[in-house]
Amino acid sequence: MRIEYLDTHDERSDELLLGLRQWNKDRGFEAKPSKFSVMAFEGDVLKGGARGIIEFNWMFIQTMYVKERLNGLGTRILKEVETHARAQGITGISLLTVDKQAPGFYQKTGFKNFATIPDFIDGQTRYYFMKRLDGK
């Protein structure tokens, strides 16, 4: 048996994901991943947004970016994400960030920190946040 390390994904490594998805499906919990994006424009200029995936009935915000603080734009973007999540019956929203980004902002918008990794990179703490929408 040989074990290989790849510095990318290829067709062979895609089999891992397909295999896991089938294993999960056989046990009654199918992932059915999909993508989403929420973007804010001023005219034709992108000012910020969020994008991510929906999997196992959770939204995971992979990227959130606001070019500059503009009258609560970040809050408005998160509210739009939440509005669409609620309309789809999503269980919750999760994301991660570090000290230099915006952990306080996410807490102010109702996200709860559920885990941290101290000294994740350059002395920064990584924060894992979630906001349940199912009342639990």
C-alpha cells in the first residue's frame, strides 16, 4: 500500500468526498451541498458581501468582506444572509474569523462563539461562531 500527499485536489481525491457523501447517504443524512452569495453594490461597484455553502441544513459563511465601514453594511449583509436562511428553513449559520478581523462584530449581531484556537497564526486567535435559527 502506498500513501500520497498532494498539494492540490484532483479527480482521485474527489473520490474521497464522493465516498463520504455516499456513506452518509446510506445512513440517512445526505449533504446535498449548495453555494450562496450575498453581494452589496453601489452602482456597479461591489462594496462587500458574503459567500459560502449550505450543507446538512447549515449555512457556512466562508468569506465575508466589506471594503469599508459604510453605515452598517456588514450588519445589513448578515441580515440578508439570515433572511434567506430562515426562508429556506436552515438550522443555523456558522463562520470563523480571527482577532484582526471582526469577532466583536459577529457577537454584536447575535453569533455565539463556540470554540477557539489560541495562537492560530501570528499570535492571533481563531474564533468559531454560530447562530442557531431553530430556537435551540
